[in-house]
Amino acid sequence: MPVLLSDPVFWLAAIPAVLLMGLAKGGFSGLGLLSIPLLCLVMPPVQAAAVMLPILIVQDAVSVWAYRKTFDRRNLMLLLPGCVVGIGLGWYFAARLSDAMVLLAVGIVAAGFVLINWRKQAVLEAAAQLKPSGPLGFFWGTVAGLTSFVAHAGGPPFQVYVLPQRLPPQLYAGTNTMFFAVTNLVKLGPYAALGQFSTGNLTIAGALFPLAILATITGVWLVRRVDANRFYTIVYALTFAVGLKLIWDGAIRLFG
């Protein structure tokens, strides 16, 4: 058994990390970005990402079943080709791109996007009329694939593209679910090629599976009971908070 599983400090970080990711998979996607930083408190970033990927796939199975009839196919068709390209770039640059640079960039995108929409209500109202776009879908899909591969942080790029469309909460949550379910499956091959699936890491992930499933079911239940305006207020607030956290973490690692 890995030493971490007998360490109470590990569980203090791992339990909230998995709970937050489960709620994110259930529909509150901004929460998921907090999981890797929490795990990085008790293990190296590369190991944290490796431990989290099998957990993500188990959670994906639950959320895909819950949203199997509620997702936007057109958005997925526009996002996924770029996502595959982004994962390929992440694989290529895995040994060259620092975690700090990725955290800083993702944080700036997330917080900046929310600030624009909070500061200019007219922009937000206009954004409600935006439609799916091929070029933008490919671009943001690529960014999401890259940041998801490096740090499981594909949420903000996905949100920058999808949130201005103002999809109904369940349709948004279902599209988010399907996009990242495919993304995480595509990531399996490159992660295995990089040797990140050790017996120890898989054992740690397996110990967290029951909690992951429970948290995902809870997230689905909550999304179906929150009205649209409150849902988007929560998602924007979470995205902004996580953006600030990632900016802080990235800056500390780069310049601290």
C-alpha cells in the first residue's frame, strides 16, 4: 500500500479535492480546478495529475449516464477536433512546459473573462446571443485540450467559449460532461506513454473511487435544482475565484 494512504494529511487534501471534482463533474465545473492545487499540497504535480485521471474517468462514467440525453452536439463537434490537437501539443511539450506557466495562463484567461462580463453588463447581454463558431470552437478546444493534459485545467477555456452562449444549465452541464469525458479518454494513451500509471498511483486512485462517485451524483442532483440565473452566477463566481488562485500559484512558482 502506498505510504500516502496511511498519512492523515494526505486525506485532508484528497477528500476535498475529490469532492470538488465530483461536484464539478456533476455540473459545477469551476470547482474542479481547485482539485489539482489541493493534491499538489501533498504530492508532486505530475503525480497529482496521474492520480486524478482515473478518478476523472470514473466520475465521467457517472455524469455521462446522467446527461446522456442532454448535451449540445454541435458544440462538441466544433470543440473536439481542436481538443485532440491540444492534447497532442501537451504530450509533445510535457517535458518542456512548466506547470507554473500553464497555471498562470489559465488563471489569466479565467479571471479576465469573468471581469469583462461582470464589468460590462451590455457585453454579457450581447453574449447571450452568441452562437457556436467553428474557428472559435477549434481554438478554444485546442487550448482546453492543452491545459487539460498538463494540469486537468481545461475548464476555463471551455467556459470562455461556451458560457457566452447562455445554454440552459442542464444543457451546459451535459455538454461540459461529454467534452471532458472524451478528453480524458484521449489522454489515457499519452499519460501511459509518459509512464504516469504506476501501481502506487493507481492504488491511491482506486481508494478514492467511492467518494468520487458519490460526489458526482451529488453534483448532478444540485444542478437540476438550481435555477438558471443562480447557476450562472455560481459558475462565474467560482471561475473568477479559481482564476485568481491559479494566477497566484503560477506567479509564486515562476517568480517566488
